[in-house]
Amino acid sequence: MDHPALHNKPLACALAAHRFGLGQARCADVGDDAVAWLLAQLGPADAPVGGALASSAQGVRQYAEFIRLQQLERRVASAATASAAATGAAMGAAPTPMQAAAAAAAAAASAPPKAVSTVAESAYGSGLRNTVVADQRSRLITATLSQRPLVERLQLFWSNHFTVSLTKPAVRGLVGAFEREALRPHLHTTFETLLKASVRHAAMLRYLDNDNSAGPESALVKRLARRPAGAEQRPATITGLNENLAREVLELHTLGVSGGGAAYGGWGGYTQADVTALAAVLTGWRVPARMLVADPRIDQAVRFDPQWHQPGAKTVLGRSHAEGPDALDQVLHQLAQHPSTARFVSYKLVRHFVADEPAPALVAQLERTFLDTQGDLPSVVASLLKSPLAWSAQLDKLKTPEEFVISTARVLGLGESAFERAPDGGISPLGQRLHNAASPAGHSDRAEDWLGPDAVWKRVEWATRVADRVGRRTDARALAQQSLGPLLQPSTAQHLDRAADGPQALALLLMAPEFQRR
Amino acid sequence: MQARRHFLGHTLATATLLSPWGRMSVAATPPQDAASNRFVLLILRGGLCGLTLAPALSDPAFAAARGPLAQFSGEALALHQGFALNPLLPQLHRLYGQGELALLHAVGLPYRERSHFDAQQLLESGGQRPFDLNTGWLGRAVASAASNSGNRGNTSKSGSAMTAVALQTALPLVLRGADGVDSWAPSVLPEPTPDLVARLQSMYRNDPGLAQALARAKGLREDPGMAGNMAADPTLAAPPGRTAMVNLGRKAADFLQRGAQVAVLEMNGWDSHANQAQAQGATSNNLRTLDALLGALREALLPNQTWGRTVVLVATEFGREVAVNGTLGTDHGSGGAALVLGGAVNGGQVFTDWPGLAAKDRFEGRDLRTTTDLRAVIRSILGDHLRVSTAALDQLVLPGSGHLKALPLLRS
């Protein structure tokens, strides 16, 4: 503990509150020992706040119902445009009163094709959409109200490391369940536990296409291939492997891309053959949607289906794994304990918390702890918190839009009210679409990706709106002193003193470099 | 299909382009029209499948290798040399017929791994290995034009230095490295007062990153010619569906009509691991959006004959495997296709050194082999159209690409 910042207690507290937390209304609340305040937070995550939170099994059912209604409408709409007789036939084929009602509603409204999705949209509105909105709101409110902001930061980090995104429709209803089931219960365990929970979750299996990946020699593919060929026989939609999940597990979740990380000694170390073999190991791990719909008592949203599994042993990274469900556990163990994983994950942690270009010495410290403890996450995080290299007074990181919005809500004490008008707290217009990352690599963790002119302008607009709402009842000058402590620059303090009015002072505080950065 | 033949006629053009004398004269006295030329880069993220965009119908291995993906929603739209366009691209096919669009096939980056993120980093940085460079080739090209004009730092209105705009909130890597880059995206939030912005600028004296971003954004909004009152258009705030993308294309055209020389757009969602040929699937819908977006862009650039001075490059980070995967999609590959269109384009032709689709001709037995380096395409456009000097291209913009032959992509 020999970094100057650690000897300056107010400065250490302010850094702890912003760099490792999500902002505090009073950084004095951190107390005299910033590191101890942070270490004491490590442990199981708190129960998530919020109502209408669906389990993954419920999410799967909601999505299935939405799709069922959508397909029903399409059928009815096409029948309606063909002839009245055909419409009658389609309705006659509907087996339940609810379907018949939906069909009638859709048929009545289906003269212009634009009205086609009315019923499915309303079903989406009542079930699936509520879940999507509740998930976003819960994520933000839980982080905003938390007394253990470090744990919530870890949750934000890991949910970005193991990205699942609503950009894939079949993931709708599952993203919040993924965070609550796969991540939050395991943030204080080992990387291996977290990895296994993430890869085998319904959201991940669907997001990265494993739900439809079958062994080319699996029983299922053989059966589909035996179907009699006919003129109207469509090709079998499932014929073999989909490598998507396997590749991203290796590249993004564990080893890092081959050839990457040269400045840190390099990571990666897998080949295309390893990708294909891992994809074969993963076959069979799926979401049994039909079973879940048929029997509402089932709450396991994932099961291993041997019909889909590729027979025979598979060799991943030089190690052979026997056919069957146990191979995935073994491979994920192998990946979690791999030195490349220790290095890559350590790098990402340091990059997230401390600097866009992490100091190799600090990455090496975490990597050593990771290897020594077999990836014990509290130990790895503790080695970060205890390193003087993590406490530079220089604010290298720009808050992401989500961190900016949450820390604003916390510092202003807005609580849940901050997320009443827009379920995503207005984060999406700032360039970070919540639960909708554009790729499996997640949202960027580098300032340059958030510092575009339009992105900064939108932050100013957002700060203006918040300031218009609460600026008149807020003393921005006092808030700046309490929340930023020694981080508050004289120039910023001067601008706050000279502000034209309360709202302007608050907008200036929210957009001040020492509030935008951490 | 006649492989490895199409380039043979272009030796003379190549020699002219590489002539140091010719290039020096250009650098010394830029022609009057250089500043009025326009360039649009459309990045398709996720790995566009080149054989879905432009099937190689007469390759003997095509039908067998593609299986169900050889079926299209209608008859594929014929080009030359046995290639075709996907039937979901009727406007692009019309442009090809009018000589305003060229297809490049078996084109790719100098990258043979299959990571989206590394490949996109290369596509935008223009480096030789991922993460070698942390600025973008287009940003460096803009910067080199600014320094050539002796007008660094004052880029927005002088007309002698290049101005660039990204039609998105986050600044893409490809445009990093230049001072004169704007970004713009539709907003639903209230405008801050000019007084607040002035105070923020004063407060950002010691934070160059925030200061520069704010100054650029402010400049864009103050210049009545640039931003106008488009921010109030509610349709522009829609999520990036087809209407929103078309509107974004029109907005890009608006910037270009009003003086920006370079615009960057992007479209996500090309990672077609499943149901790639499904009529209402994501890939089919993306193709329809692509056709609509580029059609709208052209239409909005026709006034003032701006389209005649425009080149649009449509590029992706990598192609996909030739064979269909287990879910009626394709997994990550290497070689793919690119499009170059615009009134300034020497179109109506297919540029390819076709390697063939038979398994033995593929890279690692899997991918369409890359026979044309995408950087050669970029060099040709930047050099011939935006008058970036060969020295700047070799050393600054696309280091390590000096050996690549230019392609005759522009009307002479």
C-alpha cells in the first residue's frame, strides 16, 4: 500500500467510490479505509430488486407463446386474403378457443397487411415485453440502490464478458434471467463456476445458436435425412454443427483470440480444429421448448438431449473427451484452468476498472493470483484492489453511458424514480443499447468508443434533461464537494460557483471531466 | 466462368497509377474537382456472405456446395462472367445495368482467422495485424488531406481540407485519427442552451478528449448548412429498421450535398449462422434494407449531380464458409464480396480473380479463397477519387500495401 493516493484518505475514498463503485452521494461514507470498504463488499450478490422477473423457463414459454400467435396470425392473414372459404378452413384448424379468438381478431383486421401483427404484438405487450422491460429496469434499479456497488460493478463486468443480447429474437425474455441465474449467484465463486453456468444457460445456448446445432452423425440428423424426399418436402433445417458458441467461448469467454495480447505475453492458442471439436462437445445442450410449453411444472430450461449429440470422442486442445454430457464439464474445466484464460480475463478486469491500456505489471499480478487460486474470483479482485497500481489519481477511464446514468441516479439520490419514464433510464440514446449489445464481444470498454462528438453531445442533452427536472432543488456545489472530494478540480468548482442557475450548475457537474471519468 | 483473366487488360492503367511523376503533379496542384468528390463507406458488420449477395451460378461446384442456399426467392439477377445478384437487390441490379455498380468477388483482408472482432479491427484500422494500429485508414486519409492543404485544424468550412461525418453516435474506428470528423445520430432529447455549451467548453480546457468531441458536435449543429433541423424528424429516432436505415442514408446524402466529402454508415446483423435463405429471415431482410438504403442514398445525391462525383464502398470484415452449416446458415470464413457504386464508378462489370468453389480450391478446404486484397480496392478509391497521394497511402493510410496493384474502379 505505497501508492500516494492510498495515503491520502479522502482521495482513496473518492477513487473507491467512483473507480470501483458507481458513485456515492457522499464519498465520506466510504470511511477511512477505502480498500477495506471494498473488500468487505465481496460475497454473494444481493437479491435483485424489481417485480415481474421471469425465470428462464418462464421466459422460454413467453417467447414460445409470442411466436405461436405470430405464426397463427400469418396463417390467418394469408388465408383471409385468399378467400373466405380458406379463412374458414384456417379458423377451423385452430384447436383452442383462444386461438380461434386470435384468428378471428386477426382476420377481422387483416384486410390491409399492416394490421397482421396486432394480436401477437398485444401478446408481446402483455407477457414477453413486460419481461424485457422488467429485466432492464431491475438491472438499473438494483445497481442504483445497492449498498455494495463493487458487486454491482462486477455484475456489469461479467454480464458484458458473457454477453447475451436481445438482437437475437429467441433471447427475448431470457437476458435478465441469465444475469440472475447464471451470473449473480456466482460472482463470488470461481471463474470456472461462472463459465459453466454461463455457457449452459438457455440465453447463451440460444444467443450463440447452440440450440440448433446437431452432431452431423447424431441420431436426429440421421432421422431427418431418412425422411422421404418429395416435391414439396423442404430441406431438413438441421443437418449438423453450428460453430458459433464454440468459437466465442474460446475467443471471447476464455482463451482470448489467438495471436492477441502480445503486450501481455500473448493469449489464445487454439485452432479451427479445436473450434469444431468444441462445437461437437456442445451438441445436445439445448432448450427443450416443447417440453416446457407442454408441462408448466418443468423449471429446468436447459437439458442435454442425446438425440442431438455427436457420437464419439472429441479432442479439444490435445485432450480427448468421451461422448456424452460430461465432456462439456471437462472441457470447460480445462479452459477455465488454462494460462491463456488467466491472462485474458485478468487483462479484461484491469481494463474495465483501471485503464484502457492496462499496465502489464498489474495484469501479471492478477494473472498470478488467478493461477495460484484456480481462478477464485474474490482473490483475483482482491489482488486488484490491494495493488498500488490500481490507485493512480489519474482518471483514465471514461464512464460508459450506463455507468454515467447509474452514478447520476445514485449521487442525486433519485432511486427508482430515475427509471420510471424510460425503462432503460435513457441510456440507449447515449449509444449503449441496454441488453442489446451489437455483438457477442459486448459493449466497448474503451473511452475512444464513447467519445464521438455525437455521443458526448447526447450526454450533454441527457444531463440537461436531468438538470431541468431536479436542478432547482439540488445544490450542485455542495454535491460536488461531497461526492467527488479531492477529485474535484478547482476549475470545475469555479464553473459551478459561477453557474447561471441551479439546473445549469447541475448539468455542469454531471458533465465535468471528473464525473465523466473515473 | 473464366478464372484469373479479368485483370490482364489493366496493366497500362496500373502503370499510370503508380507513376511517381503523375502522382506528384496531382499533389502539387490538386485539380479543381478533387474537393467536390464524395466518398461513402458502408460497413456491413457480422460477415456478409458473398455467395448469398452474389452467387457464382456458373461455377461447376456452386449448386452442390451450397445445397439449400443455392435456392433464392426468385431468379437471381444476372451479371457478367456467370455471376448474379441476389433477387432481393433489384435496385442494385439496375445500377449495374447502368454502369454505376461494380461487383468485387473473392475479395478480403489480409487476415485468415475467423474472429469478427479482429477482422473488424483490421477492416477499420487498415493495419496488417489486428490491433497494430489504433486509428482508422479513413481517418488517416482525411488527416493526410488536411495536412496537404496546409490547413490542419480548420477543417469544417474551408473547402480545402476534407470533412468527414459518421452517421452514428459512437465514432467508428475507421474514422479515428483525424481532427475533422463529425458524428451525428437522431436525438429525442432536449437541446442544451448555447450558454451551457460555452461553459462546458471552458471547463474542458484540460480534457482534450471531451473538449474536442464537444467542439465538433457544436460546430455541426451551428452550421445551418450541416445539421439543419433534421434532429426534429421523429422517424429518424426509430430503431435501425429499414425505414430508419433509409432515413439515415438520406441524412448522409444531406451532409454530402452540403459539403461533407466523406460519410460512414454501418449496418449490423450479417452474421448469418442460421436460416440464411429464409424468405423472412434476418439475412433476407438485411438484403432488402441494403437495396433500399443504397437506392435512397443515390436518389438523394442526384440533385446537383453529386451522385456523379460519388463513390460508395460496401465492405464487410470477412466472408463465410462455402458449405452450409448444420442450421441452414454458414460459419465464419475469409474471402467474400464487396460492392463499389456511384456515378463516378466504372461499373457494369465484375472484378474478380475467381479461385473456384471446389473443395480443393478453397482456403483450408472451407472458405472462398481471397484473391483480391480489399486494401487494393480502398487504395484505388482513395488515390483516384479522393486524391490521397501514393506516398500517404503507402506509409500512413495503409502501411504495407504499396505492392498492391490498383484496380480501374473509376471512370477515367
